[in-house]
Amino acid sequence: MAESVVGRRSWQLALAVFLFLAGIYLLTTGGHTYASDEEQLIAVTASLAEHGSFALNAGTGQPPVFSAYGPGQSILAAPLYLLGKAAVTAFPHWGASYITRAIISWLNPLVAAAVAALVALAALRLGYRARPAAAAALIYGLATMAWPHSKTFFAEPLAGGLGFAAFVVLLSTLAGLLAALACAVKIQAGLALPFLGLWVTYQAYQQAKVTRRFSSFILHPSSFGIGAATGLGALGIYQWALFGSPLHSGYGGAGAVFSGDLAEGLYGLLLSPGKGIVWYAPPLALLPLGLAWLYRRDQSAAVLCGAISLATLLFYGKVTFWHGDGAWGPRYLNMALPFMALPLVAVADAAIAGRRAAAIALASTLILAAPVQLAGVAINLNAYIDVQRDARQRYFVPSQSPILGQLRLAAGQLGRASALAFAPDSIVLREGFSYSEGDRAADVQLPRWTLPSAQIDLRPPAIADLRVSLDVSGCRPAPVPPATIRLRLGDSEIGALPACPPRRIDLLLPPRPARLQIDSPAWDPAAAGVDRAGPLGVYLSRAAAWAGGSALTLRGTLVPIPPLPAGEVSLRRWASDYRYGHWDIWPWYLAHSGLPTAPSLALGAVWAGVALGLIAAGARMLGLALRDS
């Protein structure tokens, strides 16, 4: 690797990449957790911030219980947790879990963007120009699972990023310290430590041969070792204090963990339709070519990237839970992802230099990567797991791959949303309805209860008068009194009608689009001993409309989105329930949370303003950096 200090323009390019990707990640993050692993990390963060303790049950008076996960990520997230706790004061208590997690979800977007910036810096250190360096960073950031994983609170992005930072820092005590700190985030990150140590030793040897100052052959590896020993020593003290031994991480014995089928694990991590990295990060199919071309420029860097990538594959290929399910693609390979992405700078350099084969190959993989990452970003990754619960099917059957499954979910959601908003010749149960009590698998919309105010959109063809027929019942269980309903057509009131006993309402309307509103006194099912949520309005068992002798299509949302739940487990469930048609980005959740409008708008404005500002600033800086290169 080149020995010259990275110049000002190099740092400008790295900063531009960071700002641009941080803005994209912050704009597209979900603002919630996806797995119990994340919740455990957040629990440690909360304990640190509120009690100054690593115990999961701090403040309960019970014997302490500690997490098996390293403390690094929880320590780093503590300021965001405190910011979230400050923000929740503007919201009802039942929104505290969501708001706190929404703010904490800012961590990995910043981490993933920083790792991409380090990829650009590493490429520049290797002597590549700004354009291929930026290309490699953006490939890592937008064409691999780094983007979907930036939405999570998993520890792999930070652990892998710290190990890669040790590589970028070069020969220093800081490099060793960073490599050791990666272990404090996730102990498995120690897999890269010996390779980094060997690489530092080789670099020092090469430097000593050139300068003939052989003291540097001792100095630089020693400095790296001191940094690593300092970080590992601190981690050992932590583990000793919590688990009784500096060598005990809390994970327990490794025998059962490493009893997996290596052949299956390697196939699963590399090529399987449900978890193979070549499908979740298509540009990495060019990794062998990138390593070969990088080897011509810098042998040691190519060997290091290849060795760490291969070691990570072999390590997790033998693990029984190699798939790291509950994540987009091969979750654990995120530990080595920057080392896998860096050699692609050689492919990008060849493509930019005009080598047609390289340009076609790279462009093809980028085209494949676009829908893959959008599927992981747009739809909650747990939604398809709820649809296809057979894990072996998801891993190994091509038609059941989560990539295709989530694309199907996204296409279905787009189709339904478009039909509800624009489909002609329709009668649409628009707003103010409880869930359908018909056969939802067959898209049967009725019968169902309305809420106290319900709206029906009428979209007839302009050919003849519109006939509308509704069967409603305002009868409620005793002691709740029966209801009288009021009908409105747009701004005009049709009138008030008794609805108990049940009745049929027939209307003759002009042949133009209109909104029919049904208002009724609210009643609480719990007050009548009925076990369901309220308030409710009247019971609608039939809704039909005709124009010119042709029936209009009845449309609606089968399961309306319920209010935001308060508990963290129910919150995860609410965010992943595919029946609600969620788009897995924070503006969608915030808009459907039911939280008060004013603080929600304020939070949304700050969040979106910061994200869009970062994108704009990063794009401008990136343009300037590439123009001047």
C-alpha cells in the first residue's frame, strides 16, 4: 500500500461519500428493530444510560444478568438513547418504545456510511484515482446488503467497520486498538486480528528493506501489538468482571455451535438462492477478478482481503446457524464485507479506463443489485418470513427466495395501493373501517364494523345514474343503545336514519365521483363484555353499486392498520405484519403510528431535513471531488 499521507482531496472524497450515503441511509431507515438480538443490545444501552451498569436487569434488585454480546455497540449508542429519551417527552407514554428505537436506529446508518468512506480512503491509499475509489465505495454502500443492514441495530456493520478501519489506519498503535475494539463489539471479529497483525508485520518488513532502517521492522508490529493488547486487555477485564474469566465472552461452549455441515454452509453463504452473497451483493461475483487485478498493484492488500474473506466464509460455514436468519442475506458476512468490496476498485478502474468487458460485467451486476437492495429496503425483512415459514424452502428453493418473495410483496402492495387510490368503476371502503370478517384469503371485504366515522369512495363511469345499496345494522349488545346513522355525500347531508332493526339503504346518485360518509355514535365493545378493540360504529354487511346496469368493483383494505403498540415485542410484530401493507421506512411508520400530529411533524421535519441536507451536501462535494480529480 502507498506510504504517502492521504491528501486533503482524499479526505474530501471520503467525507463526500460519508455525507451522501448517511443521508440516504437516514432517509430510508425503518426506525425500529427486527430481532431479539437488537433488543438485547438496546437493553444494555438503556442500562448503561440509566443505571451505569451492563446488567440487563439493572435496577430490579435481582442478581445481575448480562448479555452475551460485547459492550462496544451499546456504549457507542448510549448518546442516541439519551437523545431518544429526551424526544419521548413530547409524545404519549405509549409511544416511548417506538420513538427511542427510532432515534437509536440512526447509529448503523452513520456506521455503514463511515465504512463506505473508509473503502474510498483505502482505494486511494492503494494508488487508485478518485473515480474508481468513489465507485468502489458506492458499490459497497448501495449495491450490497450494507444498505438494508444499515436499517438494523445488528453489531456486524460496526464490528466489520472497526476491523477495516485498522487496515486503513496502517502501521500504528491505533490500528491494533481498532482491531481489538472490533472484538469488543462482536467477539467473532477477532478472526481478522491475526491477519491484520501479519499484514502489519509484512508492511514493516517491506518498509525496512526500502529505508534500510530495520528498527521499523520491530517498531511497527510492536506498536500494533501494544494497541491490540490494550484493547483486548480492556475486553478481558470486562469479561472477567461479568463472567468470571477474561477468556469467557458469555457465549458459552463452542462445540455445538461448530457442528454444522461445512459444505452446506459454504453453499448457503455463497450460492444458495435464499442466502447466497452473489445474489444479495451481485457485484461480489466479480471478487475473484478484482483480487487478481488488485494483486498486480498491491500483493499484500489483495492477499489480506482474500484471506479475511475466505476465513470468514470458512468460519461461518461451519456454524450451525450460518444463515443468520432474520436478516437480509448472509448476515454474518457483513463482518468481512468491506474487505470483499475493496478489490472491486480494480474492476471499476478497468471499466472507467475503457475496458469493455469489465464495464459490461460491472454494469450487469449493478443492474441485478438494484432490485435486490430495493426489496430489502422497501419491505420489512420479517414480512416474507411470516409468509414463508419453512426456512429450508427460503434458503434453498429458488422460487421461495426472500428476494423474489419481497419483490412480490412490494408489487402486490403497489397494485393494491394504486387500485384503492385510482381504479375506476369502483366502490372503495376508504377510511374508518375495522377488519373484514369475511374470507380475507379470497379478498372478501364484508361484513365488517365501521368506526364512528367511515368514508366510501364512489367512482362510477359517466354513463348513467349511480345506484348504491348498503345493508347496515346499528344494533349493539345490551346495555349499549342502538344507533341512528347520519349520511353525507360530499358537503351535503342526506339525513339521519335509524339503523336498528337492520335496514337496507338505497341511493340514486349522479354519475360522478363522490365520497359517501357514514357517521354513528361510538360504542366500546368492552363496555358490553365483547372482547375486541373499539370504538366501533355500525355493522356493514353489504355494499354494492351499479352504473348503466354494470356492477362496480368493491375494494378496500382487509386489515386496517391498528394504532402503534407500546411493547417492544408487539412493536416488532406491528412493523412486520405484511397484512398492513407497510413500507419499511420511518416516514410511513410515523404517519401511521397514531402519535400526536404536532410532535410527529416536528420529528419528521428534523429527520428528513438532516437526511436531505446530508444527501445534497454529499452530492455536491462528490461532484467537486470527482471533477477536480
